[in-house]
Amino acid sequence: MSELKTCFKRVDYDLAGLLHYIDIGDIGLPDIQRPFVWSNAKVRDLFDSMYRGFPVGYLLFWANQAVQGVKQIGTGDKAHHVPSLLIVDGQQRLTSLYAVFRGKTVLDEDYQERRIEVAFRPRDSKFDVADAAIRRDPEWIANISEIWSSGKSSRKLVNDFIHRLSEKAPLTEDEEEAISHNLDRLFDLQKFPFTALEIAPSVDEEQVADIFVRINSEGVKLKQADFILTLLSVFWDEGRKALEDFCRQSRKVPSQGSGASPFNYFIQPDPDQLLRVSVALGFGRGRLKSVYQVLRGKNMDTGEFSAERRESQFKVLQAAQTEVLNVTSWHQFLSSLVGAGFRGGEMISSQSALLYAYAFYLIGRNRFNVVEHVLQRLIGRWFFFSALTGRYSSSPETVMDGDLNRVLVVTNGDLFTKMLEDIMASELTNDFWGITLPANLESSSARNPELFAYIAAQNKLSAPVLFSHKKVPELLDPSLKSNKKPLERHHLFPKAWLAGQGIDDLKIINQQANFALIEWPDNIDISDTAPAEYVPKIRSRFTDEAWKSMHEYHALPKDWETLSYQDFLQQRRKLMAAIIRCGFDSLK
């Protein structure tokens, strides 16, 4: 009978040993791992489980002396620049423990330094997340990191705590004994045993990436994009870092004179989102599932893997990502959204629609050399259309795959433009504008795509703000920051007044057709007054022409304030649909 061979061995550690190896850099974090995403509450639960002596899972390491492009846990320099052990599974647990025991900061999923603080009450061995009340209460150790990072002995820590607590109220001998025991037990968590499975150094990078995928597929599900990011970390570390840097910079307002930056008011992209754009541009695919195998060098016909094929496919991805991370292209694309009436993330109902529109922008610009001013209008219309119709809301990868397949037969810029225009024309029929869209506006959702399209249309048409001499575009600037938004959504038929009429269902009260953008001082002045009362008072501030224009741009029926609520909603939905159509047509 042949002996079963494995590619790993079992090694036992205590926590103090693990932390020491992290300190000197012998244990490192490879880029195939996710950022630190645990909440402080989850870290608290980890410590509570360890304190009670519960098992907290095994660790999976990879023993390899020659790995390049490795992240370290924490944010300081290490004695050993190339770790001998890399964490394949267990990063969240080990990072949590390291951060607390050493009082170190870690980089979170937003690329910000973060300090994890867990509190402990020795009287009853209770763990909690520190808050202001806990920090003021002498019963608590607000940050247990002090237990280990202070350098004090356990006896000194116990004596200091008991002395501090006894100043509040005398302690009995039994209380002192219990507190001393519980603190000693907490201090000894550094002796907590861990079992690690170490993958042999003979296992190559590709196999390690495959093991990582298999393990996580059975636990916390990874998305297909995560699988591809795994391969980037192993075979193209610079590409993974470039993605992360772009995403990090998109979250920070650039300082004056710092140069070009991907920062914007529409989206703070994650690496996996931009990866989708690169895959669409480079491979013409919306589905990521098959791309993972392609990037591993798999021949989809024979099933064989080839290093040469893998290298050639990565070159395709590298070229595509270079275009995706081009800051000039990025901002030119975003300006097409501005040109379509959208001003910021608050008006974006679908990030998928935005990202896929970016892919089509890059295809038009780089593959077909569509003239920029033509491309700007085309992509602005395409985003308006795809957001309005919810094109990528259901099965987005499948829909995008179909759209990209249409590009395969396109040979020049004119045909590319015609292809997108034909798709839009086939769906935006007269029945859509006259029947489907008004029906879709019968919604109370605050993030309905039809509502954002309506506001974008008003913005594009330079509509006046309701009951104001200002224009909608003047007050939609996302860079304006104040305690109150310049524009607020106001109930034209106020909530309290409707309740007085026996209408108290919020789904009916908060219908999109019952809202209009007005300046916040007017919102306060109108309060809960009936339309028939407040409208005549406001009417006197405007000329007949201005009043008529305001009503047209805000889709208000003639003498709307005198209509029954249901008649008002029905008439206004049709008028709102007409405004959306007018705004869309203005983009031609």
C-alpha cells in the first residue's frame, strides 16, 4: 500500500512565538490576501473565545525563501525583508492579534492606518469595544494592548490596577483575588496554542494561489475578481500594487500642486472593479470566470496549461490596465458623465453601469480612435441609457458579455458608434417613454435610477430651481460642503397634510412624483402647509413667464395644487418621463 504524500506539514506554535516571527519579519503577508476588514467587535469576540479556551482555527503558511512582492503585517520596517513563512489562510485572525498585542496600526480596506482597541473588565472577565463611557470607568482596562506593550510584569500590572480600582471603593480579599486571577489569565493569552499547516517550499506560486482559492471557496466565498487578483499578486505584483495605489489615491483629495490624481466625486473604485474594466478592454469579456483560467495559461480547448500562454495573456492584461489607470482617460470619461447631467456619486444608482461605460469609452478611444467630442456625447448617452433602463442591474456579467460580443464584428469608429446607438434605439421606443417609464416612476425608492435620470435631465436642461431664481446646475456641485445641502427633496404635498387627509402609507406619501428639488430655506418655510395655501403665496414672487417655465421644467401639471393627490401623481409621472426624454435627446 503506497504512502499518502502531502504538500504540507503540521507545526505547533504559541502566540508569543508567532508574534515574534512577525516582529522580525519571518512571517509575512503575501499580496494574495485581502485587506484587513474585521470590525473591532469581531476582534473582541476572538479574544473572548481565546480567553475561554475555545479553538479559533488553524493557520496555513507557505514556506518559501524566494518570494518577491510581499506585504508585511503592520506599518513598520522589519529586520528580515523577505519572510520565510507567508500567510495563506488566517490573515484576519493573526493581524488582529498582532495589532492588539503590539499596539500597532494596520492598513484597513480603505488604505488608512487603523488602531484596534479592545476593552476588558477584570471583575467579571468581560470583553467589549472601547467607547467614551468605558474609557472613563476605572473598572475597565480600555485598551488591553497596554497589558503586553507596556513592558510591565504581570504582577506590576495587577497591583497597579487593584490600587487604582480601590481608590474608587475598597475591595475585599476575594474581589482582589478574582481580579488578580482574571488579569493573569488575560496576560497569559500570549501562550495560547495555535496549529499551523505549512505548505512545503517545493510548491510553486501557482499551486499556492490555487490552494488559497480552494480553501477560501469553501469558507468565505471569493468573487471571480478575487481569484484574478490572486494571480496578479503571484505573477504580476506591480500590476496589483498599481491597482491599489490608484484606488487609494481616488479616495484622497489631492493637495495643491501634487499633480494628476484619480480623485473624483463619482466613485471610489475598488481593485476588483477596475479589474473588470481591464478584462472587458483587454479580453472582450464580461464574465470573469473563464478569464481566471486564461490568465493561468490554460488552453480552453485542450485543458493544458502553458507558462508561455500565461505570459502572453498577462501582457494583454498589462496593456489594458495601463489604459484603464491612465488618469487623463479616467477624467475624460468622468467628464462625459458630467456632460450627461450627472454630477456625483449621489446620482449614481449603478456602479456597474459606470464601470462598463468606462470600458466602452476606452474601447472607442483606444481601439477605434473615435473623435473625443463625439465619444464624450456617445458615452454620456450610453451611461444615461444604461442607468435609466437598469441594463446592468440583473446578471450584469452576462449582459456585458453580450454587448462586448457585438463589438467583435465592429471594424471602425463609425460602426462602433452605430452599434451603441442601435442598442439604445431598440430599447428607448415610444412605448418605453410613454408607458414603461411613467410606470417605473411609480416608486418611493430614494435611489431609483429614474429619479436620478430626471435630476440629470433638469441639470442638463439648466432648469430653474423650483420656487427660486437660481438654476439647478448652480446648486448640484458635489464639491460644495455645508451643514445643509443647497438642494433638498421636498414633498409637494406635505406628509402631515396628507396624513390629515387619511393618507399615511409612506409608500404613497414618498412617491417620486411627490418630490421636487428646492432650496432648503424654502423647504423650511413651506413646512406642512397645504399646496393650495403655500403655492399662491410663492406665486407672487415670479413673472408669468418664469412661473410657466418653472412648472414645465419641474413637470408640474397646470393648477396642480388644486388637483387630488392621486390625479396629481398620475399626471406628473407622465410629465417627468417627458422631461427625462428631453434631457436624453439633448445629448445627441
